Amino acid sequence: MAAMSPARDDRIELRATREEKRLIAEAAAREQLDVTRFIMRNVLPVAREVVRRSERIVLSERDSKRVLELLDKPPRPTEALIAAARRRAKV
């Protein structure tokens, strides 16, 4: 038995030119999909990739070494940082 897909109850509205709408509908038809499935099939992978990339930080070898050095031997807190911590503690 095939697993049931979650119901798509939420709506997304978008504006398109007549030509864009026609092109999307034609492409969906050629893939034998309705427009919703066509758009979701093509947009969701891109959306996932954008989110994945934005959640990841890539450092150069030099920067990676610097981060590790700072973790091993953090600098002393500045007067401004100490003052900010005191203000925060009072809240």
C-alpha cells in the first residue's frame, strides 16, 4: 500500500504574466502534471537547497584554524563586553 501524502490545505498565491502562466501550464501538461504538482516538484528542491546553504557556514582553512585557536584560548573580555554583561544580568 502506498504511503499517503500529507494534505495540501494551505494556499500560495503568486502573480504571473499571461505568458508565464501559459508557459507553466504547458510545461506541466507536457510532464503530465497539474500546475500545482509541477510547481511544487520544481520549487521545493530549490527551496530546500537555499535553506540548507543559508544554515551552513564554510570557512577557509585559515579561518578554520583561527576559530579553533580562539576556542582553545579565548581573548580576555573587553571593558565594553563586561559592562554589557552586567547590564544584561540586571534585566
